Amino acid sequence: MNEVIRELHEIEAQAGKLMDNVNLSKQAMQEEKKRQMEEISVGLDAEMEGRLTILQTRLEEQAQDEIRRLVEKNQQQMERLNELYQNNLSKYAKEIVKRITEV
């Protein structure tokens, strides 16, 4: 009977060791999973930042292109207005003098 109790006690001790090993393995696996998730998160953050930088650069380039087009368009309009003014300066001056003298 003592031998059966001793055997049961030994089996219980071995089962306890197995449970301890299982818990240690479980904890190690959880830590490894947490580490892997952190690595993935860091990688995703870096990739997203890279993509955002690319998008920001593209938007800045598009904005600069649009500004250049607007400046060119405005310069062309100013040149046309100046040309129109220069071509019709004497006509405008005569018209102004005529209106002033009519009063």
C-alpha cells in the first residue's frame, strides 16, 4: 500500500513538473508571439511612414506644378493686357481728352 502511495506521489510530482514545464512553454510562446507582433507593428509603421512620405512628396510636386501653371497663365494675361494697353494707348488718351473737353 505504501508503495502505491509512493508511486502516486511520484506520479503527482511528475505531473506537477509537467504542468510547470507546460506553463513555462506557454509563457515563452506568449512572449515570442508578443515580440513577433511588436516586430510586425514596427515594420508596418515604417512602411506606412514611407508610403506617407512618398504621397506627401507627390502632393508637393503637384502643388508646385499647379503654382507654376498659374504663374505662367497670369504672366501671359498680364503680357496680353500690357500689349493691348500699349497698342491702344493713344486711342485711350484721345478718348479721355475728348470726354474731358465735351463737358
